[in-house]
Amino acid sequence: MGKGILDRNWVTVIQAKAKYFTSVTQFQRGLVDDAADKHGEALARFTLAETNAKEANRVALSFASLFVNQLSPNLPADAGPSLQELTKAHLAVCTTQKNDAQKANDLIYNAVPPSPETLPAVDKTSATTPITIQEVYGSPDVQKVIGQDIFIKLIPLSVHESASVYSEEKAKLARSEVEKVEVAEGEVKSVLDSLGVREGLSRYKSMVEGSIGREEEVPLDVRRWRDDIRVIEEREPVDRLLSQLASLKVNVQAELDGISRELENESRDCEAMRVKYDSWTQEPSASLTKVIRQDLKSHFSALEAASASDGQVVQLWGAVNSDIRLLLSEELDVVFRESVERSSGQGESLLDLDVSSEMKDEEEKRQIEQLVNEIEDRLNGLHKISKERDQVLKDLKEKVNQDSLFMPVKTDPPSCRSRPTTSHTSCF
């Protein structure tokens, strides 16, 4: 019985709400039609809204008289009176609006209200009039309340993307020019170093001035080799290393031979005991020491290969030992001086000129001086070009960072092109 009363209460509430919402829908659409000068349809909708409001009020009255809170625990205690007051207030509003519309139609419009069945259905958007957000926030009163637009200072994403692309293009331009400068500097340095121009120039200048000494007679590479080998020899002499290598090789050979003898002795003793004693049950050691014998054999092979390699090292050292001793001795300068004296008169090339302490031919001396001056002038020219290139690169970076490189040029382009410039100066 309680369940039946509960179901009846829910059905009554649903019926009242259905009539109430239908009345509200027709009432709101009637207001829209009245604003659109459709007074006949508005009057019909107000009448239909009043009819549904009366039905909703009647169902709410019956629900309030039969409502028991203990039998409907899911509903609030004031569900009956609240629903009754809601429908009653809405009925009063619908009645007042219908009477006003009827009076205005009788006195002014004289429109014929259509039947409720012929009224068009109310869709989701026809009951209200859309208002754009610009109209809402464009009102001065609303501006006073909410203040200025908080998004006015936001920069669009497209602007950020364009700025990022622009910055990357500027950086790409600067990196490209820096890379070109580094490549040019590297090529110049590598060429000068490979030809030995700077080292040879100082030597030939000393020849012209007559102040060449013993140290200049020895080439720079030879002096560098002598210093490096001297440091290594002082720390770990090669003869001592070879002696230690020979001693280690002898020790390893002796240890491997001892292990081989031990295995042979053990195998021989085992077989002798097997022959002597018929009840000898020890298993032959040959199968148990198979892995050890294989490792021993591989060690002997490795020692033999190492000995062959060591022999090649000793042979190579014996071939260059005399040269190394001469390189580290004090007689190196004398040997080079004698070699220079023997090589005199073999040509007039700048790299094969006589480097003896006394110049026999004054004409040859003037020729060397002329070549030395020419080389110095060209080296100074390279230095100036490098300095000018660095300055131009610095100006380019500043102009790229200041965006002045991409601004319209105010000067006349032909006059800019007609201005004399060097081969490494640009007109920005």
C-alpha cells in the first residue's frame, strides 16, 4: 500500500511539473510574439498558458491535500505547499497577462487569435531573442561595472609565430656570415702553417741581416721533435723499457714451462701408480686437465706472437737508435750547419737558398731582402683584411639586432653603389 501511495505521489508531481513547464513555454513565446507584433498568436498563447497553469494548479492542490512526508521520504517536507504556491503564482501572472492582451486586442489590434492546434511548435531558440556579446559589453553601464577588457593586451599567437620566424631568420643570417668568416680565417691559417711562412720568414730575415745563429739553423719541426723525445727519454727511457719487456717475457716463459712440467709429472705419476697397483681407482688426469692444457697452449701461442712483435719493435728501435741519439746530442747543430754548407749553390728558390753565415753574393742578398719585404707586405695585407672583416661582421651583428639592416634605406642606392669600397666592405 505504501508503495502505491509513493508511486501515485510521483505521478502527481510529474503531471503538475509537465503542465507548469508547458504553461511557462507558451507564456514566454507569447511575450516574444507580442514583441514581434503578432498580437493574435500572442493572445492565443497567453490563453493556452493560462489553461495549462490552471491544470497545474489543480493537480498541485490535490497533491498537497494527499501528500504525506513519511510515505515519500525522497521528497522534502514542504513539497506539497511549495508546488501549490508556485503554480498559484504562475496562474496569477498568466491570467493578468492574458486579460491585458485581450483588452489591447479588443481596443487596438482587433487580431483574430488562431486555434491552439494551429499554433507552430515552440523550438529551443524561438522563445528568446539572441543578444551578441558585443552588445552586452558595449553598454557604458556594463563597462563601468566590469572595467576594461582584460584580454586587450594579449598578443595573438600568429604574431608570436611571425616574430619567432623573424628572429630565426635574423639569427640564421648572422650565423651564416660568422661561419663564412671562420672558414676564411681557417683557410688562411692552414695555408700559412702548411707552407711554414712565418717560421721561414724570420729565418730569412736573419739571413739578410747577417744575424743567423746556431738555433735558427735547426728547423722548427726538428727542434720540436728533439724536445718531445727528450721529455719522454727523461721520464721512461726506451732502453730501460725494452730491458723490462725482455725480463717480463723470460718470467712468463719460465712460469708457463713450469706449469707444463707439473702437468706432465702428474700424468706420469698417475700412470705409474696405475701400473704398480692393480687396485688403483684414480681416474686418469688427462681428461680432467684438458681445459687447463688448452689454456696453456693458447698462452704459449700468445707469448710466441708477442715475442715476434717485440722482435720487430727491437729491430725498429735498432734502426733508428743512432738517429735518436744524434737528435738528442749536442752535435745536432754542427750536423745541420755542415749540411747547409754542403747544400749551397743548389738553386735560387726561396726555400732552397744558402743559409750559411756569410753571403757570397750581394745580388742574392738583395733578392732575398726584396722577397722578404714582399712577403711581409702581403702578410700585413692579410692581417688588415682579417681585421676589416671582423669589424664588418661586428657592424652586421649590431644592425641585425637593431633591425636597421631591414629598414628602408634613405640614401640614394646609386650613390651608395658608386662609393668606393674595398673587396671586404659592405654597404648596409
